[in-house]
Amino acid sequence: MNTNRAKDQARHAGRHVTALQKLHAEIEDSAALEPERAAPRASAGRGWTVRIHWGLVFAVAASLVLWFGIKTLIGLAF
């Protein structure tokens, strides 16, 4: 057992562990024992990823809608 895993287990020893967490730990342990049978990670082969902050996307879209709306109102008024 590597030391990092031992520290993690010691850190979580007093906490309640759900069945899903136990299953996840068992799957990781079996993958570590048989690396040739382990599934490849989803991020393998990616050099970088783009994360979108949806609040910024909404702000830009709302700004454009307001700008076109105000421009239309001013155009109709004059």
C-alpha cells in the first residue's frame, strides 16, 4: 500500500463511508492490481480542456439582447 493511500485512509477512518465510496475504492484497488485490464482514463490523450463559466455566457447574451433592444427603441423613437 502506498503511503498516500494509507494517509487518506487514516484521515477518513472516523467518517461514515457510503456503499458507493466503498465500491469506488474496491474498483480502484482492483485496477491498481491489474493495470493491463484497467480502463483508460477519459482524459487520456487530451492536452488541455476548456471550461465554460455559464454565468459569463449568460451575461454576454443578456448584454447583447439589451443592447439590440435599446438600439431598436431609440430607432423607433427618433
